[in-house]
Amino acid sequence: MRSCKVQVKNPTGLHLRPAGNLCKEALKYKSMVTFNFNGGTANAKSVLSVLGACVKCGDEIELVCEGEDEEKALETLTSFIESGLGE
């Protein structure tokens, strides 16, 4: 298991489009990809789970990857989140 804290820099937080972009990217990996925020855990491969976390701009999440490609998944997803989630 690998984890890393990352700040969401997207101006609108994890609303529908960036949440979909995050899920699309997370689905490329075999590892389980979740994130911890505000006392809860969200499945980064589920748009509804990501939206339900209510992450806003400036919030810090702890991204957690567990599985055979966890290092690559964590590295790529951390960079993707820091770069604004494709927006």
C-alpha cells in the first residue's frame, strides 16, 4: 500500500467533470484506488463516491493505492490531481 497527501487545485473542486476525469484515470490501474477526506473514504474509481466526498478547491486528500501497480498509479494520479484534473 502506498499513500500520499495531495491538495486539490481545481477551482471548482471535484465536481462532475473533474470527478469523471479522476475516475477515468484511476480505472487504468489494477490497484485499488481510494482517498481519505474529512473522516471518510471514497473509491476513486466511482464517480458517485468521488462526488459524495464533497471535495472543494484547496482541500487536502490522502490518496491511497494498493495492488500490483500501486507505485505507478500513485505517481500518475498525484500528478494528475496537482495539475488540475484535465481542466
